[in-house]
Amino acid sequence: MRDFQKPGRSSVVAREGMAATSHPSATLPAIRVLEAGGTALDAAIAACAVQCVVEPGSTGIGGDCFALLAGEDGKVHAFNGSGRAPAALTAGYLRGLGLTQIPRQSPHAVTVPGAVDAWTRLHADHGRLPFAELLAPAIHLAREGYAVAERVSFDWGREAALLAGDANAARVFLPGGRAPAAGEVHRQPELAATLEVIAREGRDGFYRGAVAQDIVAYLRDLGGLHTLEDFAAAAGEYVAPIHADFRGHRVYECPPNGQGVIALMILNILSRFPASGDPLAVDRLHVEIEATRLAYAARDRFLADPAQAEVPVDYLLSDALADELAGRIRLDRALDDMPAFAGGEHRDTVYICVVDRQGNCASFINSIFHPYGAGLLAPRSGVLLHNRGQSFVLEEGHPNELAPRKRPMHTIIPGMVLKDGRPLMPFGVMGGHYQAMGHAHFLSKVLDFGLGLQEAIDLPRLFPLPGTASVEAETGFPVETLAELGRRGFDIVPAVRPIGGAQAIRLDRTHGTLTGASDPRKDGCALGL
């Protein structure tokens, strides 16, 4: 139990349902959906649609979506809603333009968004309330206006230069030539109209007709190779989830092209080390940093779209590899070399978890990748487009090399924990590349050190940036701890903004209750019935 004489927040407890998101205006409609008899999946869609309006820098219908769903039968369903590159786009074409990597504010950074297809497919299979009813709160806020939250304003101001680089984005997101301040009212009437079309027509309202025509024409005017056929053919898919066992629990993730396998790799390495005492002890932080560096080296070497490249998931999750990598870690100094697996700092996302009256759990994540994605806004539909194509590499022969209708390596990953074959906890972490480490960090703090969900979320975070020598550290670590990590050879640098966010809900079957937690870094809000 937390110290009530110190600032902070308590976990939320309830009996009949719970939702946790990174924005209060999204959690509330999720709860109302549960009250109306909707499923956990219904509530997650309603919340996400609202966040596409009120957290425009974190998510949107111009992005991608992944989900894990679990019920009392113990079956875990995974859905991959990541979009594909245009059929006409190749790495060779971009290399011919003199590019060695894909620019952010470029049509080539925009893969066909997969979120709307994922929402409609999942709703058809796991929803109960009418789809239009789920989008109604988001439509209202987009048209009538919403008050800009403090964290949203903070992120908005940091991306003003990007938004100013596109006339459409500047018109919508820099009213009066500046980012809105906290407490000001912002409206997105074009987005409201597009959401109404989707509410009425389903996926075809986005991937066919006027909305698709607007997006495709806009991207082609910028030099993109997208076609209406690319949008019409967009389709996510159900996939077999992957898992690893950690401290008597089974942890599920979506398989590649997402980085969930890397979260499981880190847990496998951490399981080789005893854990007790202070969860922020320097030796423990050392192990977490090195486990992350080792696993991410494998990620950058192997992770790709398994439909177009061989991704050795069994090898990455093998005990032999975990033993080998754990054996490389020395507590007296940082590793100065990585395994011969083989190389940006990216983040923004919203993560939502919901548990309904029947105990169905939704672990749901939706993203436009960097804050405000590519910074490109389709003019008539108001759709802000992600920059997920930047995750491709242009290196010839690399598994993650850009190719026609290929999905890039993906950072967003929902998580689900089962205990004794029954759902225990949907959980997730926001923060782009940080998410795999974030999953392992959070679960270790809960399952290794016995921290409560809110305690684990509130702890300060650090993250070794992939492809660099730097370890970002939030404020809150003891000075002597960071100094000792520096003496061991880690290049500790202050985090320029909060590292990620998190939400989780835990089912207590002994008492028949739910405990939820949300991240104050992202204005998080958990509510229960």
C-alpha cells in the first residue's frame, strides 16, 4: 500500500467492470459503454475513437492498431491491424532517389492505415452495441470541441514546427498560428464528418469512396505511390499469439511484425537473475538495461513482416538463447559489444485496457507512431497520417527492407497475462520503441518485487536508446544510482520528455474485484463500475 502522506494516486478498485486509458475523456465513454451492456471490445473502441480526437498527437484513424482479447475460457485472440506499403513502392525506388532512410514528413513514410479495418473487424466478431453508437462520443467532441489537456498541450507545442510544415496540418492544429494551450477549446469538424461516414458505412467509409480518394490524391500530390486499390485491399488479420512463462505466469504478446517477442526475450533474460529488495537497486537496473540492449540488438537484426521474411521466433524465445544472453551480462561494467545480430528514437501511442462484467479482457493499442505522425493531414477528410513506414530500412537484403505491400517492424504491442489458464491482467505501455522494455520492466516490478499496479507504473524509468550509446533516465532516480551506472560505462542522459505511459487492470478472483492503474505521465485515468 502506498504512503498516503506522499503525493501520488491510488489504484482504482471496482467489481463489475473497469477501463483504463491515458485520457479521462476517453475512459468515461468506455465506462458508459460497459454500463449499457457493451463488451470490453466495444468499450475499447469507444475510448480509442475519443482519443483519436482529444489526443491527436498520440493516435488517430490514420494509424494502426493491435489487440489481444481474452475471456474466461482462457483463449487469447490476437489481431494485427498494421498497414502495408503501397504496391508500387520499393526500397530500390527510394534508393534511386538518393535516400538512405525514409524522411518523416514524406508520403513514403505513410503506409495504408490499418486502424479502422481493425476496429470494424474486431467489432463484428466481439462487439455487441451498434458501431455507430461507439463512435458517437468522438464525433461530438470533434464537432463541438474539447478542452485541451495539459499533457496534450505539452506534446502539441513540441511538434509545432512539424505541423507548420504542412499547410493542411497547420490550418487544423495551429489555429491562429500556434499550438493550443491547456484549457483552450479545439475542434476538428472535417474529422467529425469522416467519423460519421465510418459510423454509417463501416470500413468502406474509410477505405473506399470520398475519404480514400481524399487521402490518396493528397499523398500522390506529394509524390507518393499510393492507389485506391491499395486502400480497398487493406486488411488486418487474426494471428496466433506468442507467449513466455515468467514467475509462474503466462505472458502473451502479438507475434511479429510487432516487437512483442522482444518483450518476452527480455523477460526470459530477467528470469535468469534473482530479484529481491529494492526494485531500483543499481544492480537490478544494470541487468534491465543490458537485457534490453541485447534483446533490441536481436530486434534490429531479425524483426520484420513474417509474410515476406523469415523471423526466427522459436530461436528468439529459446532457453538456449536466453541462457547465452544472460551469461554475457557482467555487473561490474557495461557490455562494450553486442552479439553479432547486426540499428532512432520514436514514440507516441495510446494504450487502453478494459474488463467487462463477464470477465472479458481487451488489451488494445492504437498509434500514429511519432507525435503527430508524419505531420501530413488529408485536406477534406481531416485524417492525420502516421509515419509508420519510417520503421522500414532501405538496406538491400535486410529482413525489414521496404517492399510492396509489406508491413514494417512495429513498436506497438498490447500485453495479456494469464494465471492458471485464466486471464489475470491486460496491460500495456506507450512510448514507441520503449514498449518492449516497458512491458518487461512493469511485469518484473509487479511479479518479482510484489509492487501494486500503480506503484509499478509510478516508478521512474530509464531506456537504452536502440542504436545509440545513450541511456535516457527520467527524474526520480537517486543521484548516486545514476552515478554508479555511469561509472560502469553507461552513458546516462536526462530524458527530454516522460518515457512512455502505462495502464493495467488486474482481476482478483479471490474477492471478485478488479484493480486498475493508469499513468500520470499521460493524464491517465482508470474508472470502474
